[in-house]
Amino acid sequence: MNHQIVARKAIGHLTKNDIEPTPVTFSIWFLYYLGENKALIARMKSFLSTGQPISGASYEKLYEVYVLKEHFRESLGL
């Protein structure tokens, strides 16, 4: 999928749901809509199924666990 389209979709989601647009929240939703990080998508679906908003601390933890660690693994070729 085109990254510009995914970025617009992520920004639209943040705006529509009154989520503060930060680099962390944008990255999470961008990757969610991009659809390539299956572990992140599964965890996000679990969060979304509760019907509760995701807290800032939860976004930070999601970013740490599913984005930074994945990037680190890829950079090492694991």
C-alpha cells in the first residue's frame, strides 16, 4: 500500500478519535494500517476489543515492544 495513503489514514484516525498526534501514536497507527507488523496488529486488536481508549503509557509500551525491538531485530538480521 502507498505510504502516503497509510499516513493520511493514520492521521485521520488520530484526529477523528481525539488522540494526541505524537511521533509514537502516529507510528503505532501508521504501522497498524500498513499491516506488516502482525504482532502489533494482534495486540492493537486486543486493546481495541475492550472498547476503552488506549492510554499514553500503553502507546509508549507498544512502541517499545513492537516497534523498537522489531527494528533492533531487523537491524541485526534476526
